[in-house]
Amino acid sequence: MTTKDDSPPNPDAQSEGKKAGEAAKWVALMIRVRDHRDRTAFAALFGHFAPRIKGFLVRSGADVSTAEECAQDVMTTLWRKADQFDPARASLSTWLFTIARNRRIDLLRRENRPEPQELPWGPEPEPDQAEVISLQQETRQLGKAIATLPPAQRDLIEKAYFGELTQSEISRITGLPLGTIKSRLRLALDRLRHTMK
């Protein structure tokens, strides 16, 4: 004779299951970027990770402008070097936050500033289901918002985030000064943020 198990579900086990599901979702998106250069998958990853990386860098002592530039650089690395991501070796968040930490140290060295004794790092907690739905909606909005950018700004966004070009490479190709590239990208990103409010 079998008895029904009426014990309440274990919230810790449910939370762990949800985290594992979220991690698997980001890995699946990353594999679509890696294997198919999927721009929609990249937009979803950008929408989720870029703000978290920026927040991490600000907390580590970077000013907002530097943190934003560094976060953009990390996400560009995600696109350009997606083939180097191995889910068997590290989670996607660990891979990205390690890149962000290394970029921050590189910036400090370039500025000839002393490195902090300890640069804490790590991903933000994974979002709950409502945040996941919100992120999916934001991803769709991002695609529409990019389509509304003036052609010159859209071209720079595509070169920086969907092409395999650094800001310096874009400068060489377009003949525009690096400062102009950075300013226009910042304006385009500001416009995207405003459009998506």
C-alpha cells in the first residue's frame, strides 16, 4: 500500500531548481550566439547581463562612465569570442564577470592607478519569474528601439555589438575619431534607454 506524501515542498530545492533553470536558459541563448550568431539571443543576454556588470564595476570603484564603457566592452567580447565559452568549464555569469574583473584591472593599469587590494566579484542573484517575463518584453522592445535609431547611430550599434569590431576598429574603418565613436555610441545607448522607458 502506498501513502501520499503530504509534506510541503522544499523552498530551498525549488529556489535551486529555478536558479538552475535560469542558468540553463542563459547558456542556451549563449550557444545560439556562439553557433548561429543569433542577434535576438544576444539582445536578451545584453539586456540581462550588461546592467549587472555595470553595477558590479561601479561597486568595485569605477565611475559610471567607465563602468558603462567596460560593460559594453564585456558584452562585445561575448559576441566576438562566443566560441571560447565552454559551459562545462564555467557558468555564463562566472565567465562574463571574470572578463569584467579583468577589464577593470586592465583599465586601472592603463590609468597607472594602484590596483585595489581585493576586487570582489560575482553575479547578481538570478531574477524571479516576473523579471524573466519583463526581460523577454524588454528584448522585444530593444529590437524595435534599435530599428528606430537614425541610420548612423544604428550602424555604429550594429558594428559595436553585432559586428566583430572594437571601437578602435570602427574608427579606422569609418575614419571617425575614437572620441566621436564613443560619443555617438553613448548617445545611441541613451536614446535606446529613453525609448525603452
